[in-house]
Amino acid sequence: MTALRKSKHRDDTYASAAATALAAASTAFESSDLPAVQLESKRCADFCTAQLEEGNWSSPYWQECNLLALGFRLASTVLPTAGAAAAAEADDTHELLGRGAIALFNLGLTMLSGHDASNLAWLPDLLQWAERAINAVHPPHRALPTADAAWLIPTSPPAWCTPTIRHPIPSTSEALPCARFFTEHLQPGQPLLMHGHLAAEEWGGLEYFQSLRALHQEHGNRLVPITIGAPLVGYGGTRHWPLRKLIEEHLLPSNATHAAPEAAAQGASDHEQLCDVAYCAQHHLLHQCEALQSLLAVPPFTLGRELSPPNLWLGTRGTVTSLHSDPSDNLLCQLAGFKYVRLYALDQTDRLYARVMRGKNTNAFGTSPVRVEAPDLDAYPEFGDASYTEAILGPGDMLFIPKSVWHYVRSLTTSCSVNLWY
């Protein structure tokens, strides 16, 4: 706190306010004034967020300050719900608990990758405490399918709603030398769809994620963030549940829709009504469940660059990642199920009606409000003239998406992917 308060950077105002709020949260925690802990820790976290929105965190003290604020807030939420009455507590209390636990996990992971971890020994116990409380209010289903077929993620795209590819992304099925990848794709920023690389590298995830049964049995109690609905249609916000709740209530029903008749597709727009759409998106499940890391390998096409922690994407058919751009090169690896992908080059930006988020931040990114497969051309007339390339990703495929290239993704089936930013 002292180091942050003494910061000599242009963020002095936020730094001093954040440090003051964190000190007040600490004092309140020592005196068991839990409402004050909640208030002051939220104030501290809000100042940290405000600084990140307006620029970058100028020193590692910002990470430490935000981590401690989240820790105080989570601890003050856990304490009243840790007893036998936990199962009777209101769902919104446990949602607040889950949200705080995941935020703490994500920031802690960032700090563990580049800082001394000796002062984070308290973190795993606090997260497990939160998981136990949330599992208590979300008991497992008693009646689950016994047939293996119900747990299997589809191994072919649905013929009745898979788009026809008219503008294919460049692709290869050959083993590609890294030097050629660098000169022909990474350096000039040219996308490439690579078939067969994951199988050639013997990724165990291709077999493991064919069925949801092992994931449910071995890691079902882990807390995960779940986006409900599609971003631009039927969005229901984010919930924080045990992973098994996502599998039992959403992924298994999604599997069952694979053979649905064409009449039920209702035009097969980017938001299908055949199941309740739910998505565990951009989550570090591989770090929550370390055993899963052995199922993957770092692709040689990262060329030794520093990697962000890999993200897992696990969801129903009809999940959508809206059209957006990222500040890093990306390898999207498909482990199970099928996805439809569209890419728009940088020279199409003016036709996408996009806006930049966190423009003063090194992690700035762009978003578009257009529903890609069902655009409102009265509101966005130039979008109809935007050119694009497209592909169907299946198990074993790896797509290179260069930084800043606009991309949109829709799941055609229950799907599992991993991506690496570098």
C-alpha cells in the first residue's frame, strides 16, 4: 500500500485513493466489520479498474493492490456463508461469491506467472472454500444418462444448419516448417487453417474431450464462469457455477439436438433456439485443473514467444463470439465439436461499424455491434459490402488468427476449443 501511495506516475490520484481504500478494508477486516470490508474493498477494486480503463497499470503494485482487494471482498463474502446454513442462502449471495473467486483466480494466475508467489499461499485455500460453498447450493443431478452416446460430442457437423463455405480461409494439410509459417503468415499477418497438426503432435485432448463423461466425473466440482445466451441476442449475463452444472443442464441437452430436423432450425441464424445457450468462454480451466495440461502441447508456431495462459472455450451449439479484434496473434485449436468462423481483414474495418475498447491501454481491442450472420442492413448498410473469408473448424484443426484481424465464431455443435495468444 505504501509503495502504491508513493507512486510517482501520472496515476497518482487513483493510486492514492486505491491504497487508502485498501488500508480501510484491512482495518475493517481486523475488527470483523464485514459490511465495511465489502464497501472499502469494492472501492479499491473500482479504482484499480478505472486506472486500467484509462491507461495501463504502471507498476506491479497495482496487481498486488487489486488482488488483496478481491481477497478481502471474497473472504468477507465467504465468512457469513461458510456454515451449515450455506445451502439456504440466496442464490445472488453465492453468485457474488463465485464472481469474486473467479476474479481472484484470474488475477492471481497473472501474478503467479511473473512475480514472487510466496505471498500468495493463502489463495488456493480461499478459492477452495468458495467452491465448497457454491457446490453446496448446486447439488449434482441424481438422474444422469447412462448411455455413452448421450455424453459424446458430435463427430460431424449438422448437415441441416452448417453454412456453405464460399470464401475459404487459406488452409493446408501438410506439415508446415516454422520458417515458412513465419515468413508467409506470422510476419505479414496472413491467416491460415492447419488441418491435422494436433493429431500429428498427439494431443491427448482430442480423445479426452470426445466425451463429456470424464470431465464431469473428474473436474465437475470446479467453479467456472458461464455466459448465458448469445452476446447480441438473448444475452442473460454471466453466472458462476460448478462445471458439472454446465454439463448436466446445457451441454448434454445440446448434444441431443444434433439430429434435429431442418424445420426446427428456424433459418439457422446465429442464435438457434434448439437448446439453452451457455458458454464457458475464455477461461483458464487448464490452470484450475492441472491434470488437463498434459493433454495439450505448445505449438511450434508460437516460435518461442511469451504466451498468455491458455484459455478453454466449452459450450453448447449456438454459442457466439461476436465480431471483434484482439491485440495479439492467436492460435485457435479445436478439440471437439465444430465451429463456423469468419475473418475480416483490416482493410474492411470501416464497414464493420466498430469501436475501440480501452484505447489508451496496451490491451486495446475492437468490437462490432453487427450480428454477422443476420445483419440489420438498414442500421449498418455498409456491412453488406464487407468481404470476408470463412471456414468450418473440426476436431484437430488449428486456425492462426493474426493480431487485429476481425473474427467471428459460432458453434455448430457442442464444442471444446483452446486458444493461445502470443
